[in-house]
Amino acid sequence: MSDQIIGGKSFTAVAINCAAKAGEWIKTKLGNHTSLSLKYSAQDLVTEVDKGAEMMIRNLVQTHFPDHSFLGEEGVEPGPEASTRALQSVRDAEYLWVVDPLDGTTNFVHSFPFFSVSIALAHRGEVIVGVVYDPIRDELFVAEKGKGAYVRGRRMGVSSEQNLRESLIATGFPADPNYALPLNMKGLQALVPQVRNIRSGGSAALHMAYVAAGRLSGFWELGLNAWDLAAGSLLVTESGGRLTDIKGNPYDLGVRHVVASNAHIHDEFLHALQQAESGN
Ligand code: 2AM
Ligand code: CA
Ligand code: CA
Ligand code: CA
């Protein structure tokens, strides 16, 4: 990590400290979590590790910054309506921490080693710090607004592919069978023959970090929440990538249907997804 990024007891230093502590603890619980329950649906899992990691992060943030607001996945009732309400109630706060304590719970439960801790700080709705930590690979991805993005202390940059044909793309499969899932399937069917290949790792935050690091050319997923995307959004833009919703509108904390890319392929990527959606 560069000195410029850590810089004393900065917001970024606290975010990194939170992500590292939570991530290390999560790793010790891999393969021996004790409780598993369902939230909104049979696919929506939560363990005591999700809740414990969130409490750890919340306590640390509040110790350092008692006046800041906090939006964490496990503090919100399950389901899209409740998450929209929860975001509305805090999105204009001066300082808002947006936290997914464990992104990729399904992977964690199955010991599939691809999950992350995602921590963002927004200032009046604009993300100014983004940290994603992968405890399995001990990879820390950090971005500060206007100061670039780093992985393992080295500056990151997006990949150079200029078209979909050369692109490795990731997605995730949404739970909503009435709208988001059919739309995602149309996109998948349209994209598979147009791209190099598709991956689905199961952690949206880590997929965003991989776009930022040039390991994926693009990523799209429907039906996400602010805590899945906030930290990764800054990683992508500070690495030279582009980030919009599926209609091409700029990213903000309310975006659920996200399209992230190395910027070069963005228009072609959006066009392919929109064509698929409209059935052309
Ligand atoms: P989670 O593990 O923090 O719940 C994988 O496709 C992505 O979708 C992950 O970022 C995962 O986050 C999220 N996810 C899993 N189940 C979900 C659900 N029922 N609704 C919305 N997002 C979900
Ligand atoms: Ca969850
Ligand atoms: Ca998540
Ligand atoms: Ca989570």
C-alpha cells in the first residue's frame, strides 16, 4: 500500500483496518460456521459470520467516527423494498459508510474460496473511499476519489480489450424470477457467442475489483444493492473503467442493474445487453 493512500488515521486507513480485521476473522470461520438461516428466499443465506463481521466493522467505524451514518446489509430487513427505504433514509448523510461484511455468503457456506469484505465511504452520496478485501488470496483493493486505485499496494488499471469478441465478462444470477432473472438469461444467451467467455464467481464486489484490476473486461449483474457495489464502483472508475446502469445512466448508490467495464467495450456491451432485453 502506498503511504499516500494510508496517510495516518484517515478514512481510508480505518476502512482498510475494518476490512482486514473482518476478513481475517471470516477466514478463520471458513468450514466451521455454526448457524445458517434463510432471509428473503431459499437462495438468500445468512450465517452468524455475516452478522459478526458487520458488528465488528460497525463498532470500529463508530469508535473512530461516531457522527457518521452506517448502512450495512445485515442491519436492513431482507428484500428490495426494505433496502430501497434503508438507502433513502441515509443517502444524503454527510458521511455514510456502506458495508457488505461478507459478499459471497453462498460461496462461504460451501467453502468455495471466492468472497470478500466490501467497505465504502460516501460523502453526500458520492463514494470517496472504496475497499474490497479477499481474505483467501490476501488481496486488498483500495481506491480513493481522485487518487487512483491499488491492489497489494500497486496501481491498478483496467484491461485493454477494445471489443466484446476479445473480452472475458462476468455476471451473477439474480434471484427474482419475475423480472431480473429472465432479463439476465436473455443477456447471457446473447453475449455467450459474442465474447471470449463468461464467468460467474459469486461475489459482485470481487467481480468489480477484477474489472478494476484488468482481470475481467466487464461485469454486469441485475438486482444488486448499494452495499454490493459502492466500494467496487470507485475501484472501477479510479482504474479508468466505466460504470453505468443497464440503460447507460451514470452510477449512483441507488443503481441495482449494473454494467461495469474497461470503458473501451462499454458502448458495445450496453448495446448487446439492451438488444437482448428488447428481443432484437
Ligand atoms: P451476498 O453474498 O452478500 O448476499 C452474487 O451473484 C451476488 O449477489 C453477491 O454479491 C451476493 O451478495 C448477491 N446476492 C445473493 N443473494 C441475493 C439476493 N437474494 N438478493 C440480492 N442479491 C443477492
Ligand atoms: Ca446476503
Ligand atoms: Ca452482497
Ligand atoms: Ca453480504
